Amino acid sequence: MKTLQQIVAVLLLALLVTGQACAQAELKPGIGITLSDVSKNPVNGKVTSQLGWQLGGSILFGQKFYGEGGIFYATKSTAFTVTSTNLEFENDFNGVRIPVALGYHLLGDQNDQVALRVFGGGSAFIVTSVSAPGMSKDDFTSPTWGVFAGAGLDISMFFLDLQYEWSVSDVSSLSTVDIGKSRSFIANAGIRLPF
């Protein structure tokens, strides 16, 4: 846990240094979808991914190499099926997702009409509420720390980012909720506002 916090601190420092070194910056408000599942199924059932969403924005600093930090309100959804009865329950985890990334424009840069980017970084997901039968937000780890990698496409004033995120901390520390770590596919789209 301490090592992950050090990694996040280094990424934040890199983002600040990149922002100071480069005058180019853009605000990126966006909306997206998430598909989340977990690394292991509980003893009495199976967990499958469901469609969730996120809304927020980020700030990008730099040109060819860049740093980006953001904040999003997100819902990560899963379905739990009880093996013995085949009953299915939907579970929603609502919270604030804070990603920090370093990236590189493979084709073009921030000023071009079309650009292709790759990026990676760390994130924190702070649970604000949980909608799961018989559970509360206190039953789940908050924040959960994660790492992610992805690619982005910029066309004119629009962007599309696709990323895969792995949590490095367990979803819950309770032995009755032993579902391992979360994994999420995130697609985010929006507009680019240079400033």
C-alpha cells in the first residue's frame, strides 16, 4: 500500500513538472461507460460485469509527452448469481475516481486535427455508496488503488479514450466478501478545450 502511494505521489509530481514545463494545456470534460468485474468469484456464486458509467473531466498538460489528471463520478456495476438458486442480484459501487496518467502522442500532438495517444498511470476509487443486498459502503475497501493503460484518439475538438484498469487492492477485506480485485474497461468521450 505504501509503495502504491509513493507511485501515485511520483505520478502527481511528474504531472506538475510537465505542466510547468509546457505551456500547452487543455480541459477535457467527458462522459463514459465502464464494464467492471472481479478477479475471483465468491464460494457461493459467480460475479459478472454489468454496464456502469462515469462523468467528469481531466486536464492535460504538454505536447508530445504529456501529463493528465482528472476526477470523475463513477458507477461500477456487477451482477452476483447465487449458484444454488440461480438468483441474480445487481451491485452498484458509486464513487469518485481520480486518475493520474503520463502519455505520449504517437501520431500528431495536442495542436493537430487528428492525434493518436497512448497513456498509463495510477488511480484511486473512493467509494461513496454501495447498492448491494445486505451490504454497506463500510464493507468495501476505500480507496481502492489501481493502475491502468490505454489509448486515445483526438479528432478536431473531440476525443475518445479507451483504457483497462486493474486494482492493486482488494475490493473488500471481509472474508465473507472474498472477490479479489476489481478490473474495469473504461470508454470515455468528450470535447477538448485548449487554454
